[in-house]
Amino acid sequence: MTIKEVIKITGLSVSKLHYYEQKNLISPERDKNNYRNYLEKDIEQLKYVLILKEIGFSIKDIKKVIEMYVACIYRVNRKGEVKDFYSEQIEKMEEKIIQYKQVIELLKGLPIFTDDTYKDNDILPSIEEKNNLINNIYESVVVNKKGE
């Protein structure tokens, strides 16, 4: 598959495809003229990369996920390490889900969604009532991230 076909399928730019290749997230074959030849496995891996990127994984973490996936397939003796890595990633995602749910609840509690009276320029009058929730979310989302 040519680079133009991959762009059409994924919506990525040429430079982004080259960037992912440079970061070893994909490795398309080369033909005799040194043109990239993307196989179906490359497209599937690109889709996987884009999913992980969309949900907040860094390039470094995506590389690790791919490395662990390959290790799981080819090196049986690393299964414990791979399982630990994926368990840690799942735990991080579950924490994110909790954080998103907290923020959603905060937003749903705004007067604009609750029929509480508010002025046109003041959609957050009840925010003080939610200080505890805000502080919890802040601790969970902002402060904990600084410690990573």
C-alpha cells in the first residue's frame, strides 16, 4: 500500500507518518526503489497508535505498549513483565475514568444544567458549594500528575 493510500485511510499527514516511523512506532517495508510499502499489519498498528494517542498516551508510552505487545508474542519468558505493564496501564486508565466522571459531575452541577437561577455572565455561582469536589478533582488530576 502506498503512502497516499495510508493517508486516505488514516487521515494522517506524510510528515506524521514519517514521524511515527522515526519513533519506531511503525516500520513499513521498502521496495526496490526504497519507497515505503505499507502492509495491512502497518495499518492496524497505526490504528492502535492513534487510539492510544487519542486517549492520552505519550509517544514514549505507546512505544512501550508496542514493545510489550511484541515481547508477549515472541518472548514467552517476559509474560510476567508484560502483564505487569498492561495492568499498570489499565490502572492508569481506570483512574482517568474516575477523574473524567468527577469533572462531568461538576459540570452537570452548574446552574446552566440544573435550572438554578443565574445571571447571563455568571454561570458558576454555585461553584463555592462545590469546593470539596473541586479540591478532590484538583488533587487527583493536577497534583498527582506533577508527582509523576
